[in-house]
Amino acid sequence: MRLSLLCLVTWVTLIFSNAGSHSAWAETPESSKKLVLIAGKPSHPPRMHEFNAGVQLLKKCLAEVPGLKTEFTLNGWPQDESMLDDADAIVFYMDGGGGHEIVKENGRRLKKIEAMADKGLGLGFMHYGVEIVPDQAGREFKKFIGGHYEHMFSCNPMWEPQFTKFPEHPITRGVKPFTIRDEWYMNMRFLSNIAGNEPAVIEGMKFTPILVAAPSDDVRNGPYVYPKGPYEHIVANSGRSESMMWAVERPDGGRGFGFTGGHNHDNWGDENFRKVVLNALLWIAKVEVPSDGVKSSVTTAELDANLDPKNRK
């Protein structure tokens, strides 16, 4: 009888001692959402396309978010892809085009992701990762995130857009006006060929532009990074605002976003550049975005950590 009473007292004590600890419950598997960040292989000169360092930095910034478990894999598609099977959201930050990691293995990977998307998987593609060859994955990318970069239709100038106004959306919470130089892709190939600079609902998909700015004629006239401009159809849209980050809510219940920045690694040091992406990572995983957005800080040492071993002379 004394032993049973002692066990009861101990059990009650443990309950009350944990009652005020939110994190003790928030990190349980039942309440957590799983986000997987997939970094691409090294490319470009130092401090550009630092995908491996970038995903590790983003994971660090999300470490204190309750209800979110973040994992990452480096240098391309995970060797053990079972890590993806229980993911609530997956983000691809990598090189794209014809060699995009998602289209390799004769489309097997793409079919796997599409099957998961049909069940509501959140998806995000960042920087070069938004570019695919239309015949390989154009239909899928429009379905996943509402659009993609298309060679010779889209363009990739280095410029400093001024992001001054934001829609009312969880991704923009706490984000203040900012401008930053990056390789901001524009003139994306969106579903139904919309310009992408205004909200829309198309075939059950809710499309919301997040980062929108109007490039100057000098930016439109090029020359672009690759291939050299100008392009007549880009110049013809003089004065039009362009969407460089957008979000979608899909008919399957999943969410997605495209983010065309992320070329220059040091831009992760900018609070608003970083916050709008961190907010998006939470949103596609269906984790509540704080009213003032994800708070984080990044030091110079943290920006310098985990860089790829490129030629740094």
C-alpha cells in the first residue's frame, strides 16, 4: 500500500512539474511536423550557390521553433531516401535545369514526389532549383508550386529590387521593406500563363505573389548573366512588376512556394531576406508562423561555417 501511494505521488508530481513546459510536449512525434531540406552539389565560385552551407544555416535558425523537426541532406538526393517518407514538407535548394536532382533516375524521383504531393506534401524550390526543362517536369512544377523558370523565356539578371509592399499572408509576417542584390529570376512560366504579379485562383489553386518589384528598363535590357540579353519579350513588358517569390495552396491540401533569390550566400545575413524564407518553410509544413515572423540571428562566423571546399584564391 505504501509503495502504491508513493508511485501515485511521484506520477502526480511529474505531471505538474511538466505542465508549464511547452517544449516538453511540443517536440513529441505526435505534435511535430517534419521538414526536410535537400541541398544540391557544389557549383559556382565561393560564396555563391552555397547550398550545403545554406540549408545548415536555415536549420540552425529553425532550431527553437516549437512543433517543427528539421532535417537536411547534403550534396543532392538523399542516399537513404526513406528520410523523405514521413516528411510533411520538402524544400529543394540546388542547381536545376536538365540535370535537376528531382528528374533523375528516368523520372522515378519525380513520380515519388508527385505521389507524396497528391497526399498534401508541402513543397518549396529555391533559386536555380526553380528551373526545370518543361518537357521533363513543367506539368509537375505548375502542379507543385504554380510555376517554374523556363530557359529563354525567363531571365536571370543580377539586380536590387525594392520590396516595399507585401500581401497579408503568414509568409510576410514581420517582414519589413528591404532591397538586396541577388540573381533574382523573373518572367517565370506560371500556370495558365499568368504574369504572377497579382493574386489568382486557377483550377482550384490559390496563387499569392509574395515578393514583387518592377525592374528598371536597364535591368530588362540586360545583359543577363546567362544567356546574354536583351530578349524582346522581356523588354516589351517594360514597367511591369515581377514576382520573385510566390506561394500556392493546392487543391490536394498541400502548400508550395518558389523563391528565385539565394544566389549570394551572404544575403542570408539580411534579417528580412532570411525571415521571408524561414516563414515560408514553416508555412508549407503547416506550422503556425509567429505574428512577427520567425526570429533569428546570424553571425559572420555562422555565415562562414560549412562552406563548400571551392577554390578560394
